[in-house]
Amino acid sequence: MAIREIVQHTDSFIRKHSKPVKVFDEKLWELIDDMWETLDNRVGAGLSAVQVGVLKRVFILNINNMRIEFVNPVITKKSGEQYKEEGCLSVSLPFGYVKRPQTVTVTACDRYGNKFTLTCEDWTAVCVCHETDHLEGILYIDKLVDPPKGAK
């Protein structure tokens, strides 16, 4: 395993679209293991492959000590809305408010190609949307909104 360099928002690479994973092999497992080591050495909830310089549709989340790997994720359902402050390991700017769905359902594969479906709410839904956006070359700073009244 290795800690990889985080691609910053000033690098045009971060705006590229990621490609689907077609081969679930040791090379993919090494990428995911390196992503975990990289994330574990930073303060963040998630990391996408594009953030470590690889254009593959892969991201990882570590929320409340729940570690999940998403390969070829597709958000299949969204409902509700919420406003949360977001930040990003690839963006050195301050946090900002983004409007996201309250609940999302995502279908993906694990590192071995096993398909799963997960419904996420609240902060986990925000993180799934944030990381899925990375795979499309979208950053949270593209979606900033004024904070709603009463937001903390």
C-alpha cells in the first residue's frame, strides 16, 4: 500500500470524467488499498480515484467507522433535500453550503465485482453525492449556495 498524492482543484485533471471499471483484479485492489491508506492519513470522509490521479469510477467512504467501497456507482433514486457544509481534500478553499438530496439509493460493485444496492440518508447521502460528482468532474464548489436560515 502507498499514500498517493491528492490532485488539487487547480489541476484540470480533476475535471475529467472517470471510466467504468471493467476488470476486477489485483490492480484494482491495489488502487483501493492505496486510496484507503491515503484517506486514513487525511481528515476526510471520502476519496475518489480521480482525486489520486486515476480515471476509474471508484470511490471510498469512511463514515462513523463504516468503510464502504463503491466501484461503478450509479445513483438510482433521490428524495428530499438538505443543506450541508462541504469541504474536499482536493479543494483548499473554505467549506461551503451545497444542496443535496436527503436520501439516495446507489447501486455499485465491491472490489470483487459483487453488485450491491444501498440506501443512504443525511450525511452519508451527502458523501455519496459528493464522491459521485467527482467521477463526473464536478466539485462541490460548482454547487455552492447561500446557507438556509438557521443553518449551523
